[in-house]
Amino acid sequence: MAFTFGSEAPAPYNCRQVISTLAPTIDHAAHRITQNRNTRPSALFRYVRGMRCNQCFGDYPLMATIVRAYRAQGVMLNRGQIYRMVKQSDDLRPLPGREIRHIVSALEKTC
């Protein structure tokens, strides 16, 4: 059987599918925050990152999801808490300091 180009083309990227896939993560994070409003974002990130259903996502979307869950619960995070969460990431830790500062400020502005 010969392979013809385009016969197994990947499905088009669909943002709604990605958001609907992250929805259980948002609900779970919100539930954990509701149980204990003092839960550290870095600990919650490690917990969410270890969940099997989140293995296909990168660290930044998970962090943005966690920050949004905190904001939805009315808990504001400061730069230090977000910075410690970014430093927990194996993907983002080796980046230079300037890029980490940009990531932290982007997460800080996440609504």
C-alpha cells in the first residue's frame, strides 16, 4: 500500500477544542482553590502538571489557566508567587532572566 501525501493530513487546529480540553483543569484548579484559598500557585502547578490528562499541554497554558482560576476566585497573585510558579517549570527554567520576566509580566496581566 503506497502512501499518498495528504491521505493522513492532521486535523486543523481548533482553539475551541483546546479550551474545552482545558476546562476540566480549570474546574479542578478552582475546586482546589475553593477548598483552601491559601494554596500556593507553585504547588497547584506541580499538582496540575502531574495529572495525566494534562501531559499534552505545555507549561505556559497550564500556568495561565491556574492564574485565571485564582482571579475567578477573587485571589490576586503577586509577582513573586507567579515567579516561583514559573521556576517550577522544567520547560521554562532554563530560559534567560529577561524572558522569564516577560513571561511573569504576561501572566500577571492574564485576566
